[in-house]
Amino acid sequence: MKEKTKAKLIDISFFVIMMLLFASTVLIRNLANLDEIWNFNFARNIANGLIPYNDFNMLQTPLLSFILRRHF
């Protein structure tokens, strides 16, 4: 039982360290042209059941948004 607890603690600490490293590299970057926000919003709209070009405006083709909608 003690070995399982120690293994879980190691797994959780590894996950926390990896998330901190990831966050420290991603969050310090500046959003230059805001493409990340546009793509997220398009994918979120599709995930909420809205239809591109009919319910909301898009300038690019919706392939990336349809791929990303599965993650939100």
C-alpha cells in the first residue's frame, strides 16, 4: 500500500513539474497576431453547434476548426 502511495505521489509531482515547465514557456510569450484566439473561438462555436458562414463569420476555411472542435 505504501509503495502505491509513493508511486502516485511521484506521478503527481512529475505531472505538476511538467505542467509548470509547459506553462512557463507558453504563458510568457506575447500574442502577436491573435491567431490563437481566432482559431479557438471558431472551434468553440463549431463545438457549440453553430454552422460556419451561416451562424458566424469566418474568413478562412473551417478545416482546422473542425479538427480542433473535438478538444473543447
